Amino acid sequence: MSTLPLEREAIGGQASSSSLIRNYLGFPRGTSGRGLASRAFAQVWAFGADTVVSRPVIGLRPAKTGYLLILADGTEAHSRSVVIATGVSYRRMDAPGLDPLIGAGV
């Protein structure tokens, strides 16, 4: 079996920018997002999977024996199965006086 994790921006996605993740199984005192992402990458690498970062998938279509994924740089990847994990993106509310409160519960 071969696996190709595709990341739109960075390994670990939005979680990698978190200073402390306390709700992840196996880390009772928490861990940094960067630390968690580094461990995930090390595990992916240890199992022999390639990783593609900073090349978002812009197209997906059926193929004879699975699926064809089209990446933003024009390259293509063929797969028998696809798992789509869209993740999250930070959004900021357009409200006056918000900036000084970022990181202090907002």
C-alpha cells in the first residue's frame, strides 16, 4: 500500500500554528501544535509515505481504477481511494477594538 498525504499549506494545517493543544489523546499535559505536526510528519515518513506540501488539490475526477487528483501546479496523482479532510481556517470578525484582544481569549 502506498499513501500520499497532500497538504495545502503546511504539515499539520491550522493545528501546527497553535501554541498549546490540550485535547489530543496521548498528551495529558498538552503539546504544541508544531510539536504535534513534527511527530505526525516523523510517523508518516517512518511508514514510507511521501508528503506533498504547498500544492493544493484543485480538481478531483473519477478515473478507470479510482480517482485522478489535479494539483495546483498542474501535476496529477492517481488514487484508488481518497480521504478529504478539509480542516479549518481562522476567520476574524470585523469589529472595532478587536485587535488588542487577540490571544487573550478572542
